[in-house]
Amino acid sequence: MGNRVRAVVAGATGYSGRELIRLIAGHSGMELAGVFASRGGSSTPIVEIHPQLRGFQPGGADLSDLDSTICHPFDEEALARLKPAVIFLATPNEFSHEIMPSMLATGATVVDLSGSFRLRDASLYPAFYGFEHQATPLLEEAVYGMTELVRAQLPGAKLIANPGCYPTSIILPVRPLLEAGLVDESQPVISDSKSGVTGAGKTPTATTHFVEVSESFRAYNLLRHRHAPEIAQGLGLPGGTDRLVFSPHLLPINRGILSTIYLKLKAGTTRQSILDVWQERYAAAPLIRIFAGSQLPEIKFVAGLPFCDMGVVVDERSGQAIIVAAIDNLLKGAASQALQNANLALGFAEAEGLR
Amino acid sequence: MGNRVRAVVAGATGYSGRELIRLIAGHSGMELAGVFASRGGSSTPIVEIHPQLRGFQPGGADLSDLDSTICHPFDEEALARLKPAVIFLATPNEFSHEIMPSMLATGATVVDLSGSFRLRDASLYPAFYGFEHQATPLLEEAVYGMTELVRAQLPGAKLIANPGCYPTSIILPVRPLLEAGLVDESQPVISDSKSGVTGAGKTPTATTHFVEVSESFRAYNLLRHRHAPEIAQGLGLPGGTDRLVFSPHLLPINRGILSTIYLKLKAGTTRQSILDVWQERYAAAPLIRIFAGSQLPEIKFVAGLPFCDMGVVVDERSGQAIIVAAIDNLLKGAASQALQNANLALGFAEAEGLR
Amino acid sequence: MGNRVRAVVAGATGYSGRELIRLIAGHSGMELAGVFASRGGSSTPIVEIHPQLRGFQPGGADLSDLDSTICHPFDEEALARLKPAVIFLATPNEFSHEIMPSMLATGATVVDLSGSFRLRDASLYPAFYGFEHQATPLLEEAVYGMTELVRAQLPGAKLIANPGCYPTSIILPVRPLLEAGLVDESQPVISDSKSGVTGAGKTPTATTHFVEVSESFRAYNLLRHRHAPEIAQGLGLPGGTDRLVFSPHLLPINRGILSTIYLKLKAGTTRQSILDVWQERYAAAPLIRIFAGSQLPEIKFVAGLPFCDMGVVVDERSGQAIIVAAIDNLLKGAASQALQNANLALGFAEAEGLR
Amino acid sequence: MGNRVRAVVAGATGYSGRELIRLIAGHSGMELAGVFASRGGSSTPIVEIHPQLRGFQPGGADLSDLDSTICHPFDEEALARLKPAVIFLATPNEFSHEIMPSMLATGATVVDLSGSFRLRDASLYPAFYGFEHQATPLLEEAVYGMTELVRAQLPGAKLIANPGCYPTSIILPVRPLLEAGLVDESQPVISDSKSGVTGAGKTPTATTHFVEVSESFRAYNLLRHRHAPEIAQGLGLPGGTDRLVFSPHLLPINRGILSTIYLKLKAGTTRQSILDVWQERYAAAPLIRIFAGSQLPEIKFVAGLPFCDMGVVVDERSGQAIIVAAIDNLLKGAASQALQNANLALGFAEAEGLR
């Protein structure tokens, strides 16, 4: 185990933190050197916080023993002493932003699952994240880790801003079509997106109470969700969010996002031309699944899995395309994409630990 | 009880049939004269088919006694002998179409909950319903019962084509805006609609199996759902479905539809101008609820209730409107709208039995 | 409306409060004179707290207008000035206990949906409810309102302790069998009970977070739930909880309780003898439904309805009986039983407003 | 790949079949030599039947490529030509029983996930499985594969009857306590068990229709479930089912079983004595998790995982014990226990492929 790469997870008490631990524990080239909560709290065995992780490697003498792993309150110095090669931050937005300089000072590759380094334009932070960004030079240095679109920039990257869940489900299918010039640029890109409740985090609130969610469905934060500027940036849309309409909705399920995306195509564009662009662009992408037949992606096909699924129908007479894309918000929308990025930053195979 | 209006329900074994029975049993001016299944089957107490209905009017000596009501196989002559004033058909599409002439011959007002008399253009039936329409003169006679929009045509109507569930959630909020000239006619109306599983009926299929629906979400019948021509007709869109994009999705819940509808507004149109149109148009509509504050409709607000809820957000800079409308698909999308139509046809108060 | 009985609901912001308001609004002989929250908060339209209640009596000019009803912070004096004939307390346990003397001083009949007057033995309060009971004389005066078992004590009653949800599902089917001498008294009564999440109230907690409940199931408070002494008392079991094993579980649904109850029968007792006892005991009970055929109660048969359903299977060789009973925890387990009790206390028909 | 053990799955179209394929694909020492449906049907890519399996080993050149694997109709001869070392039968009961002789004739180890070889007493088959058993000598040869209890019999076993899901959740926690003499033998063992819907299989029926299951809960097959004799046999209870009360219920979730088990203990038996028996008996069992603290097993802790979780509370005054045990019905209750058994039969580590 001595020559495994040492990984640390901060923000280990939440759902993304739990998934990161599970994935790292199954990675052939990483070992879990330590886990931390966010600020505050007390030291607690990680299997008391996440009983799912008990006995996780029953026979695995060569793997770290989760049953005896303690989750400590966040402590920069203790973390640095672990000499990690990679640090995963599943911490709150403002907290990630605050600790980033000291995390980078450890020399590790830092994969930040929060939104605090995703937006290039620092002026957007007060309105969308509620704080003034204090580390604007790092915003330029950060690689926005939509893995399949930035693979070349990842080897050796030190600060990776892991994408948001909704943006992943929209940018991966749409950006290649915009770049290939298939889309009528006079019309907005409309994404009607639906997410399971893990996307709202683990803190109990009136809007995540079982009774308020079950047997119901609702739109929320229309025209003002913080993922809107991230999506516009990721799509390279001129004029910011003007050409983007993004409508998030809350599904009464635990995991998964399905985005139904409406695009007006340029004259003559067919369904096959969309499939061709995807197949060429993602030919070597092990974690993209293109639905080229009559079946479309559904959340159940991707729940618990690290893929982004995409399919499309086109009304060729009117040029209207409807893209359906699905991910597991905790995996391709968070933890598995983080590991995918870390794999490429550190020289592992892209899908190592994710199969 | 002698001077109550006599009502018959055919197709009583399904979910809409059950709701009709429950509503009629609570109506101060109707009595349930008989209930029938669709073709075939055997005579069975209705409370064995729907145990929810047992003991429904515990102390109600003045109401029909559901506990002893028998649901018989469909029988035109037995039905006619009951001399109903109103017949509710919750029967399959082709079957409604087949029995309609004999139902009308009884002299009763017939409210058809199937799709078989909704489309004016008979040529659409083979493609969308799988049969050649044999009663085209009746298509012209039928009143398309989107109650709030056709109130004047309902008194005395004999054949009422009760609207589909999805169309109700779209036509009620959008048609007044089109008529008021608020909408940019060069752009499509896009409705991303989500329905609970009762909308798929009671017959078990691979796509309604609990395991296939729960913890999942999917789009279906994109660009080819049979409600698309009904919606286009109901909106009065020129060019048929060309200006309509309708995307149905299946929610892992029992009841309710929420439609998120994207409209491009004419320059200068504000959110308030939309609310004004709705409030004027629906000022006297007891079963329309307009969400004029910051809250938007959610399925849980309307589940089990006979309302259509509507709200809207507008990006006034770009002119993009997002309407959110919600109904209970079994009530305003089926049984309660049927009773609302029957109330007006027979001279009752519109919301009688629906409070 | 002048000669309707005036009702007040305190604790109107919770789920039981909402159901009480809905039921009272539909009651032919009551009017809603006022609604209050528990301590604190600000005055808010009740339809902002419960949007389900908007437009509830669309055409009902003779009914109170919920749309303009304000829910005020609890205020004893303001409440007394409303001169209610009946006060429903859906307030927290300790708070109900604290305000009870002043509520009774109004001269109204008080129906307390909390647990604060259910247990006769005041010494149980510190352990099971966390406070010392200060009004022990009222404990003797209170009628424990398991309606069907105490009907004779209800007319004119001033303090009615409305039963807990779990106890209702157990005491109604089991008590008559104990009284009829059918049960082997050397064996414990075991109730394995399962409840939907509304039973845990509206306050968001880690254990009611959607993600923690959905796709899961768990037992809780085994051998120490506060309903255990209430059930033992209601069954009249000698020796307190010694002969009772009560195991509550949390179901991933909103509403409903199903209790599976294991009894050892005396030799010679048959399934029919149990059905006979129930049918005789509940012959005039409009809100008890006995399942005498092969079908057993299920939660969906009773959700949204004011009934207690009961059925039984018996292994006549071994004398083992398994009773299955179901209620809607918010209705027969709370609000509808409260109204049923108020009906009898005030001289209305038992099921008035509950059909 | 040449020296991997060759495995075949028959009955690959169902939920257990899908899980088996997924597990075998991740096993370091097995390769998937072929997959078959049950009788009939046509040859179809397995990823069309189970889209979850698409791209499952993205980078795994050393693993079989599921994307090109065809599921063929069952064909004994084609199966035999694949020269499997292990055959997993996830086929219907009677069908497993019919093909078993020819499966054994291939020389492979056969792990039968159906019930057709679980009961030693052939006379029980007509009543509980609906067919006369034709291979009674094989009933004696079969190893009933409750892995942790029969580990010594598994190496080299040729016919392994994989246990039922409910029995696994009951026998694993209870049998060691019976054997250790902790249980009062004059009282019945009562198991109130609750299962997710995958336990009912993939065929759509009225009782697995989403609308009939969601927001509901019900008991079924009380006193006559086919798992009752299997549980009695597995517990070694004298007198057959006389000392067993087994009550299955259907939960509105996809996966998981939780059994709440009521035992009367002999005088002086404590909670700790139960924990001690479990800890000694399962000291070397990698897939048993004992909950020795205050937390009890819940379905969400075990969903998607190969463990059997067990915990207990005891009322030491009355000697009443309540055991709570949980498994994933598709894994420890079916596919993962099958692989666990195959691992031991073929000489692999018990938990290989299951971590």
C-alpha cells in the first residue's frame, strides 16, 4: 500500500463525501489517508456517520479499513501533515474558497466539488453565492473540470473546479453541437431540468422534508439559480445567460438528474448529424453513453453509475431538437467526476475506480 | 331522492371511474343510478373493486348506498332502462366512440372522458388513436369541454368531449394569453409536462411496474403523443402542431400533472400583464387559482382537489415567460372537470359536488 | 351562519391543524371562528401556510372564507373573545397542558390532540413526555376519546383527550376481543406498527429528510415509545406494559398507519368468533369498516378517509391470530377522530362533516 | 482471461439475473461465458434488456464486453457447449426443477436461485409451489446455501439451493440463538417481515402496479407464504411451521427486506448474550454486520450491498427480544449470496467480487 497515492476527503459527512470515500476505497491506486468534516463538530467514526460504509472491504487486507477510520473536524495543519497527493473538497462554497490557498500550499492536487472556483467572472459571486471572491487570481488558474471537454488540461492540474450537477447534464450534450455549428444561434437554449433530493444536500429543511417532497413535484429558483451562469459559461454562450433558459425542478427521488433540452437547429440538421457529432467527440470517452436507438435515457439507467447518458429526438420539418440527458447527480454530477478528474490529473486511467 | 338527477358511470373499474363515483355520491343534486364496467367481466360489488368506497356515506340515509351497488358488465339496454339524465363514459377511446350513438339515443347528456370526440379533424384518429372515426358528424356537434373557456356552450349540451389531462394543464393558462395578443407568434409554445402514473391507467404494464417507475423519471412519446393535436387545437395554433412542442414525462407519484410552459412574449409584455389577463378571464371561475405572489404552483397543492393552479415568471429583458400550471390529472384532468361540465349542462352551480 | 357552532383551531400550522380546518370548513353545523398557531410567529394568511386550502369553498357563500382567514400567534385572550363552543388543540404536548386551564375557562368543549391528558397515571409524564404534569385533577376529568368505545361519555364532555394515532389502530380492534374473553391472557399482545411520515410532524429533522426516508424503512423507539403506556391503558392490560410489545416503524409514505397485531387466542376461538365480536360491537359505528372476506385492510384503502379498517386471519390449529388494522394517521388518528368526538360532545351526528 | 472460471447465467432477463451479471462482470476470477433467458423469447443484446449494464467496464479490456453480449432463449445444448464451471439459475421454480438434471450433467456447479430444491420434504412442493417434485433424490444432495451456516459443505458442492430472501433475513440472526439455547421453546418465533417490490419479480401485475403500491403498505399471504416451510426448516423448528409465525408485507420501495422478529428468551438471557452468540458465530463472516451499539439496522444501510445486518433490543424484565435484521433482497437475498456460495464451492475467497 506504500506506493498508492494518498487521498484526503474534506466535507466527508455529506452525501458527496460519502460517495467519494466509497469510490476511493475501491480505487486500485489510491489510499484514503484521512477524512475531515467541514468546520466544527467532533471526531466520529466515519461508519457511524455513514453506516452504509461498514465492512466495506470485508476481505480486503490491502485496502484501508473504513471501520476504524475517524472523521475529524476540519484542521488544516493535521490535513497537511498527511501529505496527500490529492485533496477532495466536498465542503460548502464559501468554506472551500476560504481554505483553498492553504490546501494548494500542501502541494496536492485539489479537486473542489463546491461552486467557489467554477465561475471565471468574480463579479458574479456576490449575487449567486453570497460572498465576495477573495482569490480571483486562482479563478484563472482553476481548470473547470468537465472532464470530457478538458481532458488535455487535466494532467498535472493543481486546482480543479469540479462542475455542478445540472451543468454537467447540459454542457456535455449541448456544447459539442454548438461548436459543430448545428444550432440556430438566434434562439435560446432551454433546459427543463429535474433533480433528485440529494442534490439539495443533507441538511434538513422545510423543502426537503419527506412529506413536502413525496407525491409532489415543483419548479424552484426559476431564472435565478446559481447554476445558470455556470451553464452559460460552460456552453460559451455569448451575452451571458441571455440565450439560456434554465428551469430546475425537484423530483421525489433520491438520486439522479434528467434534463430535457430544447434547441432550434439550423436548416438541414438531422438527428443523425447530432448523433455523429456526439459519437466523434466522445469516441474515446468511457463514461459517456450515447443512446442512438429508439430508447432515450432514463434516470434509472444511470442511478448509482458514473455515466452521462444522452439521446435526442428531432422534428426535422421544424428543426426542433429535444435532447434528453441523464446523470447520477452524486456521481457524474459530483463524486465520480471528481475522481475522473483526479485520475487524469495524477496519471491514472480515466475510469479507474469507477467501473 | 326522487327529484335528484340520475347519473350513470360506464368504465367504473378504472381510476377516473372511481373518482366519478365518489364525486357523484357527494353531489347534492345527483344520484348514482347505475355503474358499469367496459365490455366483458362479471357483476361485482363496486366496493370490492374499489375498497376505498366502502362505507362512504356512513350516516347518509339520503344518499345512494355504495356498499350494495353492483358494477355490471357494459349493457346498452340495461343502461338505457335506468333513464339517466347524464352518462359519464370513462371507457376506452374506441369503445366510447362505438357506443356514443346509442348513448345519445337515451336522451341523456353524455360526458365522454375518452379522447374519441375531442379532435375536430377526423383524419387525425387513425394516426393518434388507431381507429377510423365512424361518427364524424358527432365530432362537430361535440362541445370540447374545457369548462372555463366554453361555459356559454355547455347549458343543454348533449355530447361533451371532456378534455385530456395534459391539454387541460396547458390550454387553461396559455389560451387567454394568445387571445390577448401577448405572445410572439414566431416562436413555438414549448410545454415540458410531467404526470403521475394514474394518467397511464390501471392496466399493469412494463412501464407502470413499481420498480420501473420508482426512483426514476423519463420522457416518453416525444413529438408523437396523442395529446399534441388536442393541445394545438385547443390553443388555436395556426399550422397544427408546428408551433407546439409538447414533451410528456412520467413522475414517480400517483396523481398530478405539472406543466412548465415556455413562451416568448411580445416586446413590453410584463409578468403583471399576464396576471391581469388571467385575473380578468377567470374572475368568475371558482376552480382556477392564480398564483400572483412569489409562490408557484406545486403538485401537492392541487392533489385531490378540483382546481387548475397557474403562476408565471418572466425575464422582462429577454421576454421569456415560464408558466407553471398544475392539476390533479384524475380530477380537473378527468373526473371533476367532467362533473363541472355536467353541472353546467344540467343547470347546477359549476362547483357543486366539487368543494 | 349565525346559528352554527363556533370552532377554533390552535396549532393550525401543522398537518393535523390543516386537516381540522379542512374538515370544519365542510361541516354543516360548524363555522371556523378563528385559527391560531402555537406560541410565537407572526400573523399570516392560512392559505399561505397551507396553499391546499386556497379557494376551498369556491361557491360556498354560506361557509367561512378561508382565503381571507389569518392565522395569528397563540393568544389566550383573543381566543376567548371569539366565544368558541369548541376548541381544537393541535398544539405541542407541554403547551396543551399549560394552556388547558384557561381553555376550559372559556366554557368551550376542548378537544386536545396532544398527549398531555391521555395518560391517567401522572407519574408517567416525566419519563414519556419530558415534563411534570401540573394539572392532575384534570387527568381524571378528561375523557379519553376513543370514540367508538366511549360514546356514552362524550355528550357534554368538556375535556376530551384525543387518542394517539398508533393507539387508535390497536385499541379499536383489540379491546373488544379482550373484553369478550377470546384472548389467552398469559401471552403478550404484540403490535408491529408502521406509520407514514406525517406522524412525525412538520418540523424538518434528520430522520424526516426525504433522502433518509425514501427507499428505506426502519424501526424506532423500540420498547420506549410514548404511545406504549397509552396503548396498555387503552387495552386495560393488567401490569402496565408488561403484556404489551409495541414496535413502531417508519414507512416511506406520507399518510397512514398499518398495525399487524399478534394475539394468542383461547382454545376454540375461531376467526368467525372475532368477526362476530367486532360486528356486534361496531354494528352502529359508521366509521369502522370490518373486512370479513378474504381481503385485508391496506393503507391505500383508508388514506384520506376517516375510517378504522380491521381484518384478521387465524391459524385455528395453533390459536395464533394476526389482526391487520389501518387508519389514516392524520384523520382517524388525529383530526377526524377529534371532530367525531366534538360531534358527539356537541350533539351532532357522529359522522357529520366526515363523509 | 483464459484461466478465469467460466460462468453462465440462465434467467438473465429478471432483476436477480441482472444483478448476477453485474457481479460476475466485476469478479476477478470469473468470466461471463453466456447468458440465457428462460424458455422462449428471441435473442436480444443484454444491454437492451438492462440498459444499466451498458458500458459497464469502460476501460476493462480484460473483462468480457457486456455491450456485445447476446441473451439467447434458453437452450440446454448451447449452454452445455459453453463448458461452464458454474451455472446460475435465476429461472422460475418449476423450470429450474425441470432442467436441473441436464444442468448437473454438464459437470458444472449449479446454483439455483429458485425455490425448487430448497425444501427437503418433497411432499410440500404441490401445496407451496404448485408442482409435484420429480427429482427427489437431488433434494437430499442439494446444499441449502445459507452461506455462513453451511460454509463447510460448500467446497466442491455441485447443487446449491440458494436461499429465499425472507428466509435469509430470519435464519441468519435467529438460528444461532436457537442453537445456543437462548430461546424459550414454548413460544413461537414471530417474524413480521417487509420487502421491497423487486422481491415480486419483473412481471407486471395488479399488485405491483405503481399506483397500487406507492403511498400504501399491505400484508399478504399471511399464514400461507411459500417461504414459511423454508424458514421453519432453516431454523430447525420441531413441528414444522407450528412454532413459526411469518407475516410478509409489501413496502413501497424497490429493494430491501427488514424483518422484525419477536422471540421469548429463556430467563436470564440478556441483550449482551445475544450479541455474544452472534459475534462468536460470525467472527469470520465478512458479510454479516452486527449492530452492537444503539443504532439498529435500516434498509438504506444495506441497499445495494451484500451484507446481512442484525441488531436486537431486549426487555430484560419480561424476556422479550426484538431482533431487527436487514438485507438487500436482490443481493444477500439472491444474487450476491449465490455468488458467495459459488465462491466457496469453487475455491475463491468468500467475498470476492462482492466488495
